[in-house]
Amino acid sequence: MSEKLIKRQNYPLAIILGCKGTKLLKEERDLFANANPLGFILFKRNCKNLKQIKKLIVDLRLAVKRQDVAILIDQEGGRVNRLPLSCSKKALAQGNIGKIYARNPDRAKKIAYNRATAIARDLLKAGINTNCSPVLDLNFSSTSKIIGDRSFGSSVNCIVDLGKETCRGFLDSGIIPIIKHIPGHGRASGDSHIKLPKVSTDISLLKKSDFLPFKKLNFVPLAMTAHILFSKIDSLEPATCSKKIIKRIIRDYINFQGLLITDDISMGALRGSLQKRVKDSFNSGCDVVLHCNGILREMEIVASTANILKGKKYNNFRHLYNKTNKRDLKKFIF
């Protein structure tokens, strides 16, 4: 397969892609120009210094020739820290703020807000407009270490309060947050990067706990799915690929009506070919597919299989991303 077989459409493809290194390769540039992805995601492998990051982002934008390009990063604070910039390096892990909340909720909420605005300053310097944060998953004794202190804690009230302040801090600063991992990763003891974790908890308990932070923050415009099998709801498909979970839980119960993005479809939790993973994600009700590893051959496959984003979903996306330059996201969301 060649990127030449991918014909550019009038609307962007509903995919977010990575790139391999600190500079855009010609093959990547050609693929992105033809595929016209909705956006891009950066990782530590892409981030050497501020000057280089800004140049890379300019090149990504020039490749697709659109103003409304989503530039994503996972800048959570703590151990998930992609940018080599000062504010972000010092940002506390969410779990540490959760511990402060247990003693002094008001102080913790101020810290969460200020921390988000500090991270946002670094993102804006680099030209990044979207942060895959906050994590709204609960953290139990059985929770996988892949979540751990990335979570605010085990209290729903704590997660809702600190999650809301984090989102408010990002939005006030002109950064679009992505809440994750909807409808909840916390009860999974396995790492979805490696294999599919299974959760057998009754739906009645999940509604009182894991699902609740997402329900309380369902006004946030973007959310990322969990590659988790909730066996009492759908015994066959993980949330990302489950019509039952996306329709009954995410769209109806949680009432999240924003743009639903998959977690990375190259992760070990999903099965089948890349084509199957892309098709299953869209067929289940996901709006956008995320592919992170920057492998050109894989990106070609994803691009050749993906849907385009158009109609109301794309209009909402354009409206939202045009506002990142006006610093009035709070008025738009809250």
C-alpha cells in the first residue's frame, strides 16, 4: 500500500496520528497531506527542546493545510511528562493532589487549578492545543500500576472536584482537555497496553463509582475510551469496540455527547488486524481513532480504512478549535 492511494477528501479523516521522531520525514509529510488527519499526538520521542517542538508542529500544520488541527499530548504531571519544559516537569502527579484533598479539599482544588494553568503555559508555548488529561479513573488497591498515582484517588467526590478544577484550568488557559479513560479503567488489574483487562463488577456498582466522575464531567467536549472488557455489560468486546457500552453507558447513562476518541488502537488489548480495529471502533460508535506509534506502514493502513469526520461532529470540532485562539473556552463549555 502507498500513501498515493489515499485520496484527500474535503473533510478530514477521523484519525489522530503520531510521527516517528523530532523532524517530519518526507514520507510522513506526503501521507499527512493526502490523508488530512483530524490531528496529531506528540510523545517524548518527538520532544527535544522548545524550538524543535514548535518547528515540528508548524510542519505538521503545513502538511494538512488546515487551521483547525488538534495537536495532542499526554501531559498529566508526575510520571507522565512528555515535554522538557520547566512548569510541566515540576507538576505534581494527580495522586499527590488527591492526598492533599483528603486533608484540605479547598487547598487541593486550588492546587489542581493552578497546576493545570502552569502545564497549559508550557503547552501554549510549544503550539499544543489539546491535553489528554485529566485521568478520571478511580484508584483501588487492585488497580493496575499503569494507572496508580495518575488517578486522583478512590473517592468519587475527590475525582470529580479535582477533575473539574483541572479542566477549568486548562479551558481558562486555552487548552482543550480530554477526560479519560471513559467509562473507567480503575477496576482493571491488568495493563491494556499489553493485554485486554477484564472487569466483572456489577453495573449497579459501576454506576455508583467508576462511571460517576465521567457522568459529572460529561460537559467536557472530548473523551478517550478505555480498552477494558466489562463482562456484565458486554462479554465479548472491550468498551472501545462495544456498541452496547458506547450506546447504553457512554452516550445514554453517562450522557457524554462530545467527540469520543479511542485510546491507541495499536495497544495489546485489542485483537485483530489494524483494519478490523479501525472498523470495529467506528462501528461501535467512536468518532475518532487514535494511532500513536508513528509507524508509516500502519498509519497508511489506518488512513485507508478510516471514516471522514463531517456534519454536526465536524462543525462542533471546528467551532471548539477556533476558540482555542480566543481564550474564551470557559464561556463555551461552562
